[in-house]
Amino acid sequence: MKLMDGKRVASAWTKRLQGKFKRVGKLVAILVGDNPASLVYLEKKALMAKELGVRFELCQFKASVNQSIVEKKIALLNNDRQVAGIIVQLPLPTNWNTARVINAIIPSKDVDGLTDTNISNGQVLPATAVGILKLLEEYKIKLQGKNIVLVGFTRLLNIPLSIYLASLKNNVTVLQEGTRNKSVLCEADMIITATGKPKLITGKNVKQGVVIIDAGVSRVNKKLVGDADFASVSKKARLITPVPGGVGPMTVVALFANLYQAVGSRSGR
């Protein structure tokens, strides 16, 4: 078993991106409420922006704000030439139409890759998906003709990733996190999971030589853990991402890689 070191790969990726944002507009993040986890994620994005020389602006609204106010703010940002990219920090209030808010962002400034347009055409993949693909590339894992199982069905990762992986002629299966019959996991060459359910996948669920990408995060006894029971699956896995230190560091850098790509596409670079 070999660990896929997301920290090391992300650090090298960050160095390659430095110096490329001198004429790039600002990245604007929209936050509704004060969810502690969201604030932590945004702090990491702000620190990465500073390291790369990207102007970062946070637009924070009270949790009681009307959805239409946020949509109007997005419309203003869409038309602002100083704004290169827009992200909406999820989750939004439970009574909101999240898809409608996300789709208020014009696709060319959707650096999170979450609008319906970007999901359907694959022009911009979500940062977590981009980070995972970069990690697989660094470890020379070919993505063609594989049996790949995605666990969890979310707009943030597995919906767009399933479309992309299928386009590369892989056999892709998506399991909802509540699926009781996990027999399909035993046939998987690769498992990508993102549910936040600890020990959802154990050694008895997987075959020898499997590659496991664990993007799930939860806290057990004050310790961060993934969806896979590391102790048991690591005995069978050929490659596995640790939690923390695997997918997480890659996701933050990938957001800025998406920003660079989006600006390049608009300028014809």
C-alpha cells in the first residue's frame, strides 16, 4: 500500500501557479451566515489567494437575508470586469433553492464548476474533482477502461465526475451513501467516496489492488477521518489517500487552477 500525498503534490502545484495571476481580476466568495466549517474553508482559500497574488474578496450576508438579494449581488459581480471568478460557499440555508443561486453565476466566472452549464459540458469541473484528477495524474493512474465506483451523489463532486469519467470510456457506477448492497465495490478498480460517513467502506468491501480516493471528512473522537476504514482497507489498497492530507490540500489549489483556466479561456490565452 502506498499513500497518495496530497500535501506534497499540492505544494508543487502551487509553486507552478505562482506568478501567473499578475493581470487576473479578483476572486469573490459569497457566504450566507457564519457556518464555522465554511469560515475555515474560506480562510484557507484566502491564504492561498495571498500566496498566489490573487485579490480575494468575501461578501458575507446574514443568515436571514432574502435569497433574491444574494442573486442580485451575483448579477452585479457577473457584470463587473474586475471580477475574474465567483464562488458561493456551500451549504446555503436549507429553505433556499441552491441550484438557482449557483446558476445565477455566469458559466465563465463559475470557477467552482457547479452551474448546470459547466456540469453538462464539462468545461469547468468542480475543484475537488480537478484536484483528484491531478493527484491521479501525478501517481500515473490511467483513467480508461477501469471499473470505477463513486460513492455519494453530489453536485460538488460525483455528478460532474461521473460524466467526465464515463466520457473516458470507463465503466462508472454511482452508489448512494445509503445503499445496503455494496457488492459492486468488490469489483471496483477504483473507488472515489465523498459522503462524510466514517467506516462506510471496510476491507471486506474491496478487492486486492484497489485505488481508493477518500474525499469524505468527518470527526470521530476529535480526529478527522474519511469514509474508508483506513486500518482495514489499507491492507488491500494499492494506493489510498489519507484523511487529512490527501484530497483536501488538492482542492484548494485546484480552485485557483480553475480561476487561471477561466481567465485564459476568456482572453483566448
